[in-house]
Amino acid sequence: MSEHSKSSPLKTYFLIWAVLLMGTYVTYRVAFIDLRPFNAAIALTIATIKATLVALFFMHAWHAGEKLIKLVIISALFFLLLLLGLTMTDYATRLWS
């Protein structure tokens, strides 16, 4: 197994873990702020960033050399953004009584 970077992979994993914990804490704190229609959008944005970090580092997509793997990841992100965009459009256009 070849080494992808000069830094310790254990150090990188702990750094990403700390960032994920911080993202969870930020999500928790933002949930108590009344941002009206933007609460869901901000929570989904933070969740998307955290999922991207997991895919890039823990699933080793960052160092994927094959073009097919990169194409699958890019297409998955495209459809995720499409799904989130359509969901937010539906959420924003509902009449709340």
C-alpha cells in the first residue's frame, strides 16, 4: 500500500474527526437560532459539508486515481444538489398558515 501524503494518516484522520465534531456542534447551536426558512438550508449545508469530508478522507476518494471514481462522485454530488435544490424550492413555496 503506497503512502499518499507525507503527513501521518492518523493525524489527518483525527483532524477530520475534530472538524466533524465541530460541524455537529455548530449544527446543534444553529438549531436554537430562529432563522425562519433558512434553518433547514443551513442544517443541510452543514450536513453536506460533513458528508463530503467523510467521502473524501475516510472513503479515500481524495486520492482516487481512476477517472470513473471521480465521475461517480461528481455525478452523485450533482444529483444531491439537484435533490436539495428541489426540496428547498418546495419548502420555500409552501403556504404556512
